Amino acid sequence: MLKFILYPLALIYGLVVFFRNRFYDLGILKSQDFDIPVISVGNITVGGTGKTTHIEYLAALLREQFEVAVLSRGYKRKSRGFRWVDTETTVDEAGDEPLQIKRKFPDILVAVCENRVTGLKRLFSAENPKTPDVVLLDDAFQHRRILPGINILLIDYNRPVWKDSLLPAGRLREGFAQVRRAGIIILSKCPEDEVTPLQRRIISKEIYLRPWQQLYFSTYQYDKIKNPFSGDELSEDFYKSDSYSVLIVTGIANPALMHDYIKKFASDTDYLSFPDHHKFSDKDIELIMKKFGELKQGKKIIITTAKDAVRLNDIPEIPELLKDALYYLPVRVKFLNDRDKYFDKKILNYVGENKSNRKLYKKKV
């Protein structure tokens, strides 16, 4: 019933977004084309589709050969304007995801700026001694003021956009037809053993895959669980026995995949789910400790996500008991059907063929 009530609002919202996109398509609103490799990673839905993990995949792929920069708006940060992100930057200054990326890859450039055009120009200004070979734009599919060389669109396999509705009746930020703007489409969070050749063909038809578009399917792989304060890995005993009681604490859009993974190993699980990008308060810490204390006897631990660990690690005077009990689950992207070699080749070729203009561009700005 509520969905039908929201349809008129969705219609108004859809008209606004339609005309905005149409004005860009007609050239009434201008997109700026930069003379350096720019790769955009984004989605057309609210909620998590795995943007940060795919940005990390690209950073890991490119950093061995190229000078990589990541530019994000820094969602929910308290600062304004352009800001460089280093490993000592706080969540309030940069946002959790840019800080997570910087701490994982300290050697790459990471910056935040709500105005992406301004931010991209600052990356190539004289204040930056390291000239990037490639810029990764985080969550920028709707940011049409910049024309990327490669536009990557992520779609959650478990939440197909072709069956969804516009905000606020559904989860779409813009109409499904805008999928056509992507050069690469990735169905993320796929069940590894369920995406058959037939299923891939069906999805290709559902999204009206164009001749200029490439379709990939990715899933999550989990690495060894670690303590974010000490860096120590969780005992191998966790994966071999069912003697652990686990409190799973998350502040992400969709923690279901993580829950399913942890339940494979834990004898008992309890959950605390907070909104995406949640800033943990003193009361939240008290609640976490209370829930932790209520776990059944046995080896008791708390497991959270890498993104939540960044925010929890940023809290001053966090209880020592929580520091000792807290672990996070590292996650990385894996492409299905051995398609990673094709994806990697496309990305590396694009950057390698276009990076020669970067120094000339720096001189111009």
C-alpha cells in the first residue's frame, strides 16, 4: 500500500532526473572531458553494490604499473571542500570508505571533494608532487559533469534493477534506461555456483546489453579474519571447529552475505545491525559490550566489516575488552568464469594507452 502512495512522488522525481539526463545528452548541460585516464565506478540504486571493493580491485590491479589516485566525495564526512586523505586522517575528515582505501593502499593517492571537477583538477595541480596516471572516481555514475573514459556500473545480483522502481517507491536513483551509459556492467555479489551460461544470457537480455557494453559477474571472497587494532589474524581454530560464539556488528546496507559466511563456522551467532555508514556513539559501544556479554559460553568474539572497523578504530578511549574481542572480515572481488583476465586487460590497456597526456594536462591546469 505504501508503495502505491509513493508512486506520485516517484513520478515527480523521475521527471526531474529524466530532464537532467536529457539535458546532458543534448549538450545543454556540459560534461567535461579530461585528457587523462578516468575510470568511474558507480550504481543506479541506493544501498551497497560493492563499490569500495571494486575500487580496491582496480587499485590493486593498477598500482604496480601506474600512479593511482582515488577521488571520492567522502560521504558523511564533516569536512568540506578538497582534502587529501592519509592514514592518520579521521573518519569525520574523510569519510569511512576513502579512509579504508587509503589504509589498505598507503602508496596510492586518495582525496575527497564534493565537487568532482574541482577535485580532479586539484589532483593535477602543483600542490601534488606525484602526477597520477589514472583517476578512479568513486560513486560517480550520476556525476555527469565529468565524462569518464570508462564508466563501470555495478548492479547487485540479488536486487535486479530491471525489477525495481524509482525513489521513493523503490531504490533506483535514476531510470533503468540509464544503464545504457555504462561501458562495463558488473553484476556483483553473485552466488559463485549459481550463475550458469543460461542465467548469463537471460540477464544480458534483461538489461538490454548493447554491442558496446561488456557484462561481467563478480562475487566476494573472504580473507583471514583480523583484529583491526593489532593486525593479528584470528586463530585457525575458528575455521576448523564450532566452538566460537560470535556477535556480528554491521553498519552496511546489506549484511546478509556476511552473516551467511560467519554462520558456517560459529556455534552461536547474534547480530547488531546499524544503518549504512553509521557513526558509533558511546551508547552503541555500551550496547555492543552488553550483547557481547550475553553470548553463550565458549570462545567469544565480535566480527564486523572492514568499513565498520575503520569507524570503530577511530573512536578514542575504546574499551580494551572490545579491542581484544573485535575482528573484521576482509573481503575482495573475484570475477566468475575466469573473466578477470579480460576485464584486467581492458583496464590496463586503456590506462596504458592514455596515460601519456597526464603531464601535459598538469601543465595546463
